[in-house]
Amino acid sequence: MANYQTLDLQALRTFVLGMELNNFALAAKRLHRSTSAVSAQLKKLEDQSGLTLVRKEGRHLFPTPAGEQLLSYARRLLALNDEAMQAIQAIDLAGQVRFAMQEDFAEGFLTRILGSFSRAHPLVQLSTTVARNSTLISGIREDQYDLALAWNGGAKTPYSETVAEIPLHWLGQPGFPVADILAQGKPLPLVMFAPPCQIRNNAIQALDAARIPWQVTYTSHSLHGIWAALEAGLGISARTALALPPSLTILNTLPPLPQLSVSLHQSREESPQPVKRLIEIIRQQLENIPAG
């Protein structure tokens, strides 16, 4: 039998986070470790594998072929480890969780997290709703949901807290002719959610402040509709990059957009234990989202 090395899960977690953030110093801060400790963990993985895992080009980090392969395995190992810890820490966890979230999170990482939560806690009945912000807020106020993850558009509920700040970006097709449109004095074509929409307001305010003419040429009631219109080249949009399809890209030639606060709303002051457990998991995942 081959005498394989046993990979250090903490070192793998540091490696994954550092590559996702494109910055190991930021990963150290997120993990509450010193940069020297993080460097030592990366070196440990390279010593164990006998291979270089990361290469640096300017200010950017890229995985080597071996690093890219290890990154894939590391994510699977960490997901299995976290799922196992969830299961053994709350073997008797039972009850119901009525969770609601904004569409950006549903198409991104949270759907996978909810699947892991359900497998780890089979006695918890998890029901999930995807809706726009106004529906999420009213649902919390009317006790239709136990927990809702929403953009902070200024609407308050009695038991809410800000749990993350996520950057907004201008998004569109690679090579979308923003400069040509502006040089011709034409209004910038926008693909937007129907109002009321906080991100739509932020985008329009940024363009108005820069005196850039604009026109909403496509309005959608779903994120799928936004992506489809952008892929068809009907315009550009403002959104987070949480669920960005690979066919689209961030456009860096327009005025910067503000970060958007994410709020976690609870329907009651003291939530049941299953709801508390899901809140803990969501907080952990949101901590790993780059803040800029």
C-alpha cells in the first residue's frame, strides 16, 4: 500500500480561501491568522505534494496545474468535512425552517449550502422561497418566513442585522462597445429589474452623477431574464458577481458602484434552534465573499 501524506484540512481551507480572494493576506485576516502562519500552511501543502501550487503574475495569483487540481479536491474535502461537523454537532436537531432569499443567492453558493444543511439534519423540514426584496420583507413582518436573506434597501424589520457588504459591478458581454456608444453621444442601454429595485437606483444614480446618458431598454422580473438579455447583447446591467454566468464579464470602464449591504431578517427575537443553526452556517459562508 502506498504511504500517502494526509493533507491538512486547515491548510486546505486557507489555500481555497486565498485563491478565491486572490489574496493570502486577506485570507489571513478572514481566518484571524497571521500572514506568516498562512504562508507556512501553503508551504506545508507544497511540501506534502512536492509541487508548486501557486504562481504570481503582477498583483494576481493563479493556481498551477497541480494547484488547480488540488483546489477542486480541496473544495470537496472541506464541504464533506463541514457537512460531517454539522451532522455530529446537532444529531437531534429537528423542527421546521421557513427560509427565504433573494434570487442572487439562490443562483449562487447558498443553494449548495441548503442542500448540505438538509442532508446533515434530516429531521429538520426546510422550506425555501426565492423572491424579490419587497416580498421578503413583508413575509418576515407577516410571519410567513422564519428567516430571510435580503439586500438592505432601507426597509427595516424588528430583528434584522447587516451580515455582509458585497460589491456591485457593471456587467455585460465581453467587448460590449461602451466606449463607442458614449463617443457617439448615444444613451447607454441598460438591462434592469423592474422597480422598485435598490440596485437599479444605485446604477442610475452613478450614471447621473457622471453625466452619462442612459436608457432602460430591457426590463425583467427575474435574474434569468437579466442574464439572457445581457448574453444577447441588449445592454449592460449592474449586479453583484455572485451568480455571474461564464459568458458574461465585469466591465471596468464605467463609474464605480457602491457596495450593497446584505441583511438577515428573523421573524422573532428568539428563533428555534434549527433556525439558529442555519443562521450560523449562512454567516460563515458570507464571510468568505470578497468585500471588494
